[in-house]
Amino acid sequence: MAGPTKTSWYISGGIQVFVPIASKSKVSSDNLRLSAYYPDMNIEIDDFPEHGMGQLQNWSYETDNLLKIGTALIAETGIAFDISDRFKLYSGIYAVYGLSDMRKNEKSSLVSYHTTSLEGKTQ
């Protein structure tokens, strides 16, 4: 017969380092429809190319995903339950706070919207 189950509290913390892997993105579309919906007026605008809304035919974009090393603070706390001599079940809270931006060009966004036209580079 097994002995009483032990319950323990744990806490952990440290610094996490993110090492980027070089990659390239290649995106294409035969037909792309860009629109904006305003729910308060129940209006969808889909023909306003001066502001990035309309139809794009045979669109493609290629880019290098340039990232740099990132760092973050991590903390974890919770309760661990001994199930057997070899296994524990734990429940807890895990938090990560980023200290740096991994993007090399900090003015670019990961998801872009070109506000002045349907043409042009998005980054």
C-alpha cells in the first residue's frame, strides 16, 4: 500500500534567451480582396484603393525574416502533487515579460497594412 501523498509548493524564475533562426517568407495570391467593415454603421468598404482597400491580382511578396536575439524575464509558481515515486502532477502559473524586441527593423510590424495605396512594399 502506498504512503500518504505529499504536496509541495514551488517557485522558479530566471532569464530566457530567444535565438532566432534565419528564414525567408514568400507569399502570393491570384486574387486578393481587401475591405473594411464598420459595424456601427453596417457598412463594408471594398473599393477605396487610395486607402488600401480593393482588389489585387497576381500579388506576391518575398522577404527575409530578420530577427535578433531576444530576452525575457520568466517566473513560475504553483503546487506539485506526488502521484508515485517517479511522477508528480503540478498546477501553476507561468509568466513571461519581454525585455527586448526581436525585430531588427523596429519600425516594421509583423502584420502590415499600407494606408495610402494597394501598391508598394509593405515593410
